[in-house]
Amino acid sequence: MKKIGALLVLLIVLSVAAMPLHSTDTVSAQGSDGPADKWCSGVKIVFFPGGPAGGVFAVNVYNGAVQAAADLGADVDYVWSDWDPQKMVQQFAEAMATSPDGIAIMGHPGEDAFEPLVDEAVANGIIVTSQNTDLPRLESRYAGQGFGYVGQELYATGYNLGKETIRRAGLVEGDRAMVWGLLSQPTRGLRTQGVIDAFEEEGLEVDYLEIDSATNADPPAGIPTFVAYVSSNPDVKAVVTDHGGLTATLQSYLEGAGKGPDDIFGAGFDLSPATVQAIESGFTDLVIDQQQWLQGYLPILQICLTEKFAFSGLHIDTGGGFASADNIDVLAPLVEAVIR
């Protein structure tokens, strides 16, 4: 009897395997004649690049999204937020009112601010996904509806940069380091906290400065703040700028404080033409490259995959590599092309 039962199971499996697959009413990306062109055509997406139009970092994110829209055929509207969390929340509500198929958001406002809006959007059939700053509670809740994440692992990225700065700068217990970051932002601030924790574990004297709203929107506005800090703390040996725009301005900060390329070890986040120049000239020593172009391209792809084929959310870490004088020759042409 056991043999007969096993044979019946085998016959059922074989009969199911031989049955023709029935296509759904979604558009296929793979037809009998090969891959379909512009398979995401007709899908309406609102995308948040994060910063000001044309600004450092945000322009790379934007370029990635533009390339994805061109490759896939999606209809994408872009919303610029000047890195202002309150503006991002307001703009999300406005975007939701236009009833798009999907919205790709920067997670800077945090989960408490975004949660009721994301709940409402998903209830209304809008796919939501995030980039740059993760929203783990919302991602866990709505991963099955396409909520993914493309960006760095915030705390780990900050912590790794802190440890690598200690190693490369030769910092020891009692040395002074300054961290200029965004602890006030509940999720985004995890990256800043990671840097601080790495420093404090090694016994460094850490001075923390919060990036004010004026400097957040326009990094050169922070030159007087930096000059005043260095004047009061002439023994500072390392500075970490936890902001792509501030990192791009690091050479100007140091020069404004009367410092040369070898006086203070400069570290930060995100590549830009100005940062490449600062690395080449020695004013910036270490940068984490979180590959922000991918933070534009992949969320568009995520929404298209979910809308067309019901794929769940993908969680992608883009922040694993360092840029320094050791590899800047390879990266510089890509930065010039606004890809890295």
C-alpha cells in the first residue's frame, strides 16, 4: 500500500508539472520573441531624490532614477525636499493625493512621522518603498506589498567609518575628534551615532556638533561654525562630516580654519566632484561611497517589479565601500559622470 501511495503522489506531481502555466493579466517582461521593451510603461511613480535640485548627492540619486525611468518606461515625477524632514512628510501627503501607482521616499522623517501616511497609502493600493534611510518597522509590515529599501545600513556604516578613521589616522586613547552630524533625526541619526560609538569605544574625546538647518540646506553656510570650533579646539586630530554636502565642503572648512591637507584627518560620506578634488589634494582622507546612483535606479525598479509582477520588497545595502587616495583614480571618472 505504501508503494501504491508513493506512486500516486509521483503521478500527481508529474501531471501538475506538465500542466501549462496560465499568465496573469500583468504585462510580461519576457515574451516568446525575447524580452519586452519598456515593460513598466504606464506605471506612475513619485520619486524623492532628497535634497535640492542639482545638489550634491541628490543629483546622483536623481540621475539613477532618470536612467531607470528611461530603461523601464515608467512615468516618474520628481519631488525635491532640501533634506527637510517636515517638507518630506508634507510632500508625501501631496504625492499620495495624486493617486500614483508607487511612491519612493527618503526615510529621514522617521517611522513615527511617516507611519500613518504610509498606512493610508498602502490601504489605497499605492506601493511605497524607501531609499537612503531605512524604515524597518514599515518595511517589515509592508514587504509583501513591495516596501523595500535601497541604501546603507545606517548604524553599521557610521560605525565602520569611525573604526576605519581610527585605523588610518592612527588615533589613540585621549585624542580629540569632532563629529558633525544629525542625531536629532530619529533614524537618520543612527549613522552619526555609529561614528560616535566607534570613537568612544577607543577612548577618544568626542565633540559632537549638530548640523543646523541652514548648513543642512547650504553646506558653505557652516564655514563660520567650523572655524569657531577649530579655533576653540586646536588639538582636534580628526573630523567626520556626516552629510554628503558637508563632506563635499570639507576642504573649504579646513582652509577657512587655516588648516593644510595634513593638519586634520578628514572623513565623511558620499563622493562628489568636490570631494574627489579634496581627496586628490589631501584635504579629505576617507569617504564611504554609498553608491547613491543605485538609490535612484533600484527603487524605481522595485515599484515596477511589484506593480507588474507582485514581487515583494528587496532590501539592498549600497554602503560597503571606502574611497581614498588608494582608489580615487578609478572612481574619479565615474564621479565626473555623476554616477558615483
